[in-house]
Amino acid sequence: MADMQQTIKKGEIIGFNPVFLPHCQSEHFSPTFWQQNNSVIGSAAGRGTTHFIQSEQHKLVLRHYRRGGLIGKILNDQYLYLGLPSTRAFQEYLLLEKMKGMGLPAPTPVAYRVVKKGLYYHGDLITLKIPNAQDIHHVLQTRPLSEQEWRDIGNTIALFHQQQIYHHDLNIHNIMLDDAGKVWLIDFDKCAEKDGESWKQNNLDRLLRSLNKESNKMANYHFEHKNWSLLIDGYKNH
């Protein structure tokens, strides 16, 4: 992380790459700040709201870390603080930076923030927005993918697996396709480099469950079993 700069003040730690966001400050992690500057160009609902930002030079993605499940109803965005290296924002930033060095098709990290309050912290992450890309879940609602596109998805997953990159939540929402036909993976919260091989099949199984789930929910979802065979063919023949 040679390009990263870091500021620490009053329990707040900010790390950022000045190439993409010079003089990064607390306000840059506030959706309200960007809204007041008419810089919010879109949003996406998930566990929390992800905001798409137009800065002076770059399109950015701002995400606030939130918990899911039952514990999320109690703590929401609070996590036990065990030092900066253990925080989700720092870990994801570091992993994205490492994957960038590997040449993997993942978002470019821009900045992270960790705010410590007592025993807990909350965090945020800013990345570059992948240009002209759409998650494949939405693509499948409008059109079928070509045979080559299915193979490219499998091929891309294989790229990450060969570098021992474990994706904690490999579902169809976290795979993107840009207008040049390039496949990307996004959302690397709780992901990591991981030894071994057995988890790789579990990753693929999770993705298949995701596709089957969405297909069962939607009448015109463009996914068939033969598509999965093409994906696996691309995965195995990378």
C-alpha cells in the first residue's frame, strides 16, 4: 500500500489513495455531504444503501458496513474493535489492493474509514465504480447470456481461485458484466486469501444456489441448467 496515506484523529482512522481522492476527510464518507454537493448519481439497496458518487475526477462507490441477521437488529453497524488490522474496512481495502497487484478484475480501493467508540467501531469503504457495468442478476432479468459469457464467468471465478482468493458471498448479485464483455467480482467484505482447495467447490455451490433461488422467484429469469454446465466448463478450462 505504498500509495496510501493515513490520518488519525479523535478515534477516527482514515486511509486513502490521494491519486483518486486527494485530501480525503471525514465528510467524504457522509452521503449527506455528497448530496449537498449534488454529487450522488445513484444508489443501490442491500444490507444498507450503497451510494454512487461523482467526485471531481472519478465515479466512486461509498458503502457503510452493516450487520445482517439477528445480530444486525441489535448492533446494526457496530463491531468489536480489536485493532485496525482486524477491522472489516481495513481488511477489505488491503485485499482489494493486493488483488489489484495480481491483476484480478475487482474494484480499485480508494479510501477506508474506521471510527472507534468505546469497545466498538463502525466503518466505511470507498472504491472506484466499475465503468459501464451491471450486475449479472439484472442482466438475466432482461436477456439470456451468450455461451461465451457463461464461460467467461467461470473463467473469471477460476482466476480468483487460482490466486487463493476466497469470496465469502459469491452470489449472482456480486458478479458484474461491463459493456466490453469483461466479468468482474465485487463486494469483498469478509473475504480473504485462503489455503486449501475444498472451499472452492463450496464457493461454486453457493453461486448455483443463488441462481436457482432467483430463477425460482422470477418467471422470466434467463437461467437454465445448461448455462451452469457452460460456466463450469469455463472454470475448468481456464
